[in-house]
Amino acid sequence: MALRLTGKTLQSSAPTTASGQSAITSESLAYRARTALSSGDVAAFGALFATAGELTDPQRRFHAKLTLIDAGMGATAQASETLATRVYVAIAGAALDMLEDAPSEPTILNLAGVALYELWSLDPAQALFRAARRLDPGLPNVERNLDEVAHR
């Protein structure tokens, strides 16, 4: 298929606020998280959770923070052990902060448990996995996570 030449100029497709600043989106935060973590800047990654916290819509705020946790988890696969540890500390802190607002959210309980498991905080990880399972027995991976804690 050939290009359609419209003669229009390229404009930013990012939504903007009334003041002309780029709006915060889960996608933009995920990109910034991957960029920060690829350069080892865990402080910048952690600061993105505060940026996500500025979203006024609770569902968008939740989704943005969940997206950041996912980006952090993904980054640990290629990270050095030292960097991965620092990322897991940031993820655990962010997930535990999220649980202050939504203590009965099984997905966040499970993710916080994963971060703590990776930091060898096995008893708290197990408690979080069990709480997640009580709230959602069908939650993917929670049984395997509990088995892995028992194995360690």
C-alpha cells in the first residue's frame, strides 16, 4: 500500500492539559520507566509513582501504577543483580503504598509478594500470597508463588 500524502504537518499525538503540558498516561509513564531503568536510574523510576499519583481518576491512577510495576518487573530480567535488587525495593515500596489505598486488591498483594520474595523476605511474601489467594482463589500464579516460597 502506498503512503497517503496529506500535506499536514506532524503534531504531537500526546494529550495535553489546559496549560499545554503533556497529560500523564500509563503509556507515557511506562516509556519513562523503561528509559530510566535502562540507564539504571531507579530514583527516577521511583519518582514516576508520585507522578502517577497525581492522576485524579482512581482507575487511571491504579492502572498507571500497575503499569509502572509491570515495567519494573520486566526490567529486572535484563538487569544486574544489584540493579534488580534496587528495582524490587522500589516496586515493593510502591505496591505496599498502593495497598494502603486498596488493601483488598489481590493483584497488588501478589505483586508486592513477588517483589518481597525476590528480596528474600519470604515470610511477608508468603503472607501476601495467602491474602491474595483468599481474595481471589483463581488469581494466576498465586499457587505457584506459594509453592516457590515453601521450596525456598
